[in-house]
Amino acid sequence: MARKSKSNLSELYLEENKDQIYENALAEIQSFELPLGTTLRSVYDDQPNAHQKFMEKLDACIRNHDREIEKMCNFHHQGFVDAITELLKVRADAEKLKVQVTDTNRRLQDAGKEVIAQTEEIIRCRVQQRNITTVVEKLQLCLPVLEMYSKLKEQMSVKRYYSALKTMEQLENLYLPRVSQYRFCQIMIENLPKLREEIKEISMSDLKDFLESIRKHSDRIGETAMKQAQQQKTFSTALQKQNNVNYGRNMHLGRNRILESKNEITLKRTFEDEDEHEEEVLTAQDLVDFSPVYRCLHIYSVLGDGEIFENYYRKQRRKQARLVLQPQSSMHETVEGYRRYFSQIVGFFVVEDHILHVTQGLVTRTYTDELWNMALSKIIAVLRTHSSYCNDPDLVLELKNLIVVFADTLQGYGFPVNRLFDLLFEIRDQYNETLLKKWSGLFRDIFEADNYSPIPVANEEEYRIVISKFPFQDPELDKQSFPKKLPMSQSVPQIYMQVKEFIYASLKFSESLHRSSTEIDDMLRKSTNLLLTRTLSSCLQNLIKKPHIGLTELVQIIINTTHLEQACKYLEDFISNITNISQLTVHTARLYGLSTFKDARHAAEGEIYTKLNQKIDEFIQIADYDWTMSESDGRASGYLMDLINFLRSTFQVFTHLPGKVAQTACMSACQHLSMSLMQMLLDSELKQISMGAIQQFNLDVIQCELFASSEPVPGFQGDTLQLAFIDLRQLLDLFMVWDWSTYLADYGQATSKYLRVNPSTALTLLEKVHRGMKDSSKKNNIFAQFRKNDRDKQKLIETVVKQLRSLVNGMSQHT
């Protein structure tokens, strides 16, 4: 029951709620404010019978409004009728008024036509005036834009690209935004990026032309820079030498005058050139227009591409550096080849140094140092290679001077050049080698042209000319009257002068190397020692070994080397005067000329001994002994007398030699003659010797002994020279006296008369004599009275031979 009651209440509530919904819908329809679709949709979305109920509600509402309209019309109908009546009354008056108004209007229109025309004219003028004002205002806004754009075009035409970029920036940021609505402004805005690209291309093209230009003219830039550096150095050196009054006063007189004259001329010319060009001094940078670089750098910096430009510039310059550092294959043949090579490199780095100091960031000190180190390594490698081909010392000296100027120039721009000066020390060794080769030829020519005879001087003037070239002093010779002869030959003063010229030539290379006087002195002494110990020594050794050099020439060579050895101290003084370094300094090197000339002299002495022996051998070879002669001729052999006469004349030439040399040569000749004669007797091809041949041989040995006793060379004590023939003498005495019993009895005793006779030698000769006697007995067998004596003698010989053989065998067993 309760549940049914609740159901009825809800239905009642819904029914009331629906009525309220319909009421609201009708109110909305009557308001004409809200769309009906929504209202109707809300009605039809309800219960299925909602349409019918809504239509009922709508009809009821319509009936209510009809009743209200009817009431309203009934209420106002009488007033409406009265209004119509009034209107009908005023109808006639209204028509009259209309006619009057129409007439008045017509007359007014006719009268106002002129005013209308003037008014329209005024309006038109006012519109034009307003338009003109508007145009002026707009033109005033556009005119600066056009002026700036015209200015931009003008700057582009005169290639003021950096200013053009600034103008573009003002146009974009300040002027164009004010008139951006106009079409021409849009065209300008579209053209500005194109103009920027055009400026970049033009500036890059100018930069490329600039790079190509400096690549072609870098040699001229470098040449100018090197010339200025050289002039500045020359001027500074000239001033220093002019202020130093005592400079070079201790140098050789002739050389000093030449140097002083050169210094005065150089200083004078330097002052004159300085005065002449004082107001017109062009630096290497003045030869180059760097504006393309500045312009391109500024343009790329403004456009925000500065890093791109820097990388491009450095890359291109590195390529150019590699091209500049690449030498020509024939560079080593001429000085001009080296000069052009150095000028190009100097020009390249002068430009880079200028760019470093006048621009910010385009190149840095690190970049230039890296580039210079790379270039320096390449330069040193190139110079090492090409300088090794130079065989002319003058060319090497020119190369050294160019390297010094090159180094001084770049050092003035802040580049380190120590490695170049280290390279110069290597080239100095090569220069010394070329000098040594050149002087080797000069020495050979001097030796070839020498007559190897003492220098004749006819008067005082000729004597002074010789001693001005060579420091010769001989008080005994000075006392002699003219004409007279100096002991050395013409090559001695020539060699001495050439050694001094070599020192001068070596000094030329040592100049401008930024070294101390002590180092220069040491270099000069070392190079001079090389000249003496290697070149001159080699030339002397080769000269001594030449076949056409005879004994007379060898004697003169020994005399010459003696005087050159004595002159070495003057060469040391000469070097000390040039460098102003005292010989008493601890580190001062000494010249090795003493050992050089001693070695040469010893070689000449040995060659004298050899040639004397060869000459003796030549005489020995023409000896024609009749080894089977029965009796001697009673006089010495002709070949031996000729040999002795030759030795006498030869030893007379040795009077100018040192005593020991002549004595040694004489002793060596006598010993060799004695050995040769001994070998002649003991020759294996000689099978038999007669006693007559022994007697003839004894006469020849007696002549040799007489020659030794005649003292062909003074200084021998007693019979020292005769001892050279003592072996021969004792052997021949043994055969001449036939004192075999004494020989055999006293053999081995210190008091033996035949102490120098060797048993094997005696045996060999005795066997030959024995065979000779046998042969002689066969030929003389017709004489019966001699047959018994010969047989006895042969028996004696056979007995002695047996005893000698036993002695020889005993000696061999003992050995």
C-alpha cells in the first residue's frame, strides 16, 4: 500500500514537472530570442505522448492570445476611426503643401546648382589636398630609404663594400621597417642578401687577385727588405769602424791599407745614400696594397663569416708557402738562383708579419711561428742539398753572404734564425773543402812551374820584393854582395803568399757570423791546419813521388820545406794580427805546419835514398864482368868509376842539406852499393868465378873504399863510411889471401879477422870459385907441371867446403 502511494506521488510530481516544461517552452517560442530547434528538441525528447500534450498546450495558448487581441481591437477601434476622419480632413492641405514644397524644392535646386558645383570643387580640392598631404608624408618616409639605397648603389659602384654593408644594415634595421608595406621595399629587401653575396664574391675575388699578386711579386718585396737590412747593417758597421780608430791597426800593412780605404769609401757612400734618400724611404710594406685583405676581413667579419675567411686565408698562404719553398733544380748553379729563392721567402714572411701586426686575429704569432718552423726546416734541407753541389768557393761565399742577409732580415722581423747560423757552420766546412780543392790546384800549378833552383837576386830591389812576400832572414847572406842567390826556390814565397790568401778567403766566410774574435781565430787556425796538413802535405807527397823529380829537385824540396817550416810562426802572427787574439791565450790553437813540412821532408829524404839506390842499380845493371877471366885488367871497371863520379857530383849538391840528411843519404848509398856488389857475387845464376874475376872485383871494391875514405859528405867520424864495405872487404881478403885456415880456426871469436864473413856466403862463393878452377884446369890440361898443383888446391877447396858445410849445418841446427 505504501509502495503504491509512493508511486502515485512520483507520477503526480512528474505530471507537474511536465506542465512546467511546456510552459517554459511556450515562453521561449514567444520570446523569439532563442533558436526554436533546441526548444522543440527538448519537447520531443520527452515521453511518447508529449507531442499531443504540447499541441494541446499550444492551442490553449493561441486561444488566449486571440481573446486578448480581440479585446485590444475592440478597445482602440473608436480612436482609429477618429484618426482616419482627421486624416481625410488634412488630405487637401497636404496636397497643397506638397505642391508648394515641390516648387520650393525645384527653385532651391535651381538656385543651389552653382553652390553644389563649387562645393563639389571644394570637396575635390580638399580630397586632393588630403591626398597630397598623405603622399608627402609617405614620400618623406620613403625618401630616406631611397637615398640610402642610392647611396648603397654608389658605394657598390666605387667598391666601398664595407661602407655598403653598413648602409645595408641601416636600411634593414632603421629605414625599411617604416615603409615595409610598399612593393619597392619588398624588392629592396629581397635584393639585399643578393648584394651581400655579391660583395662577398667581389671581395673574395679581390683577395685572390691580391694573393696572386704577392705570390708573383714576393721576390721584389723580399729583395727590398733584404737590401734595407743590408744597408742598415753596413751603415752600422761603418759607423762602428769609423769610431774605432785602432781597428785593424796590427794587421798586415798592405791588407790594412786596403781595408781602411774600403771602410772610408763605404762610410762615405753610406752617408751620401742616407742623405739622398732620407726623405724617400720605401719599406717593403709600401710596395704592397693590403687594402683587399683589410676589406675582405672587415666584410666577412660584418657578415659573421670571419672564421671562414681566416681559415681560407691561412690555407691559401700555406699553399703559397710550399710553392715559395720549392727551389728550382738549377738553383745551385748561379748566385741569382739563391738570391731569388731567398727574396721570395723573405717577401712571403714580410707580408705575414705585416698582416700579423695590422690585423686582429687573421694570423697569430703561433701561426707565423709554426709556419716559419716548417719553412726553416725546408730551407735548411734545400740549402744542404743544393750547397753540396757547389764546387766554386766564390759561389759558396756568395751563398753564405746571402744566408747572413736573409737571416738578419728575418731576425729583424722577429723570426728566430739560430738554426740558419748553425747551418752556416756546416756550409763553412764545405766552403773550406772547396777552398782546399782550389788551393790544391794552385799548389800543383806552383810546383809544376817551379824550376827547383835557388832564387837569383841581382840587386837590392829584387831582394826586397822577395822578402816582402816571404819572411826570409839570413845575416850571412845579407853580408854577401849582389848578385846572390837565396837558398829556396821560387815556389816558397808563392806558397807562403797563397797560404795567406787562403787565410783571407777563410776569414771572409767567418765575417758576419756573429761569432767572437776567439772563435774566428780558432776557425782560421783549424782551416789553415787543414790546408797545411792535408792539402799542401798531399801536394808535396805527390810531387815527391813524381817520376820526373830528380835528386836535385828533391834536395831543393827539402830546402824549401825547411824554410816553409820556419815561416809557420809568421803565419801564426799573421792570424793573431787579423783576429787581435794573442797567441798566449790558453785556448789558442797552434799551426801544424811544423809536422807537415817535417813529414814532407822525411818523405823527400826517403825518396832521395830510393832514387840514389835506383841510380846505383842502373849502374850495376850495366856491369859486364868476365867471370872467367884469368887475370884482372889492373884497373877498376868503367861502370864503377862512372857510378863513383855520379855519387861525387850528387853529394856536392847536398851541401845545402842538413848535415844528417846528407850523411844518411851517403851512408845509405854506400850500403846499397855494397849489398848490390855482394848480391852480384852471390847471384844464383852465376855458376863459376875465376880468381882473375875475383881480383878485378877486388879492384872495384878498393875504388869504393877510396871513395868512402875521401869524405864525399863532411861530418863522418873516422872510417865510419868505409864500414859500409866491410863485409865485402873481409870476404874478398879471404879469397885473395886464401887464408882459410885462419878463418876456420878463428870462426866465432870476437877477435876474428874475418868476423863479418858468413859461412854460407863464403861457401857459396867458394863453390863458384871451385867450379871456375875446375873449368880452368880442363882448358889448361896441356901443362902437366900445373896438374899436380891444381889437384892439391882442389883437394884443399874440397876440404874447406866440407868444413864450411858442417858449419852451415851446425848453424841451421842451432837455429
